[in-house]
Amino acid sequence: MPYPKGHRAAARAKIIDSARRLFNRHGFDNVSISQIMTAAGLTHGAFYGYFKSKSDLYAEVMDCFFTNPNWQHRWKGVAFDPDAKLGPQIVEAYLSRGHLEDIENSCPLVALPSDVARNGNGPRRAFETVFAAMVELLARSADSRQARDASPAIAALCIGGMVVARAMTDSESADDLRASCRRVALTLGGWKATRPVRRGRDPAP
């Protein structure tokens, strides 16, 4: 019996989603193809009908709302206003508690950078594409040449701040770090916060 229309695309999306969650949680090297396919509800043998290798799949996982308008995963307490500037909203979403706590749905720029460096040019190019898209969105919201030039630093501050915050065992120190990164990133962009920026715990989820 033939598969229904759209089956292949849906199965491929399941594999990518399964891999993203597992890679984010456990890292590339600690996840097998069998684990990915089991979590996707598919057989191990079906994998090679969609991807040549785990590294090939890895490049597909390097995706976020910067590059994919259909990216479905949204962090708790985070919403975007399409009529407002995206720059400050990106900073606050990226450094939010929702992003901090949602490991499986992390932006891959935070969860996977060390894995990218070990896995060849394909994943590196995918990483660079997502990073460049983030920088471009930040630059579009800048009101000055100085702020546009600072866009790569703002992106790096958001990514690095979240990486370090996740490595901390003291939640208050992690909150202080994220709040500090938010203040500096918003200042570099010349933006006002869309919600209060203060030292200490998030004013919102």
C-alpha cells in the first residue's frame, strides 16, 4: 500500500525534530541513529532513505527562527510583536528564562557550538548561516552605523551569555549574568528594553 501524500516530508521532519531534541540534551557524540529513529517512531533502517549520515542530519538540525520562518518551537513566556523592532526582542528572548530552561528546544547556536567544531565543514557552514541570519536581523533594527557594526558582538553576547548561564549551578548568579548581558546588548544596539531590565531574577518567565 502506498504511503499517503506528504508522508515523506512528515517523516523527515520527525527525524530532524527527534535529532534536535536529543543532540541538544545529550550532544552529538552521545546520540545514536537508533536512538534518533526510536524517538521519531521510525525504524533504524529508514534513516538512510532520508540522510546519508548522522553528520548530514546534524547540518539540518542547525536551524532556528532566524533562518526558518516555520520554526515551531517557542520558549515559555516569549512572544514577538511583528510591529515592533525585532532587535531588542531577540536579545530579550535569547536571554530569557524560557530559553534557559528549555534545553531540548534550544537555539543550536547555544546548545551545539562545541559539537560543530568537531564535525566537519557541513555543520560549520550551517552554524555560520544561522549566526549570520541572527546578526542580520539585529542589524536591521539598528538606528545608527555604530549599532549596526555592533550587531555581531550583540549576537555573540547573547549566545555566550546563555552558554555560561547554563553552565552555572547557582541559579541567582545565572540570572544576574543574563540580566547583565541583556543590559549591555540592549545598550550596544541603542534599544530600550521591552520589559524592565534589572539585576537579579527575570521580571518575566
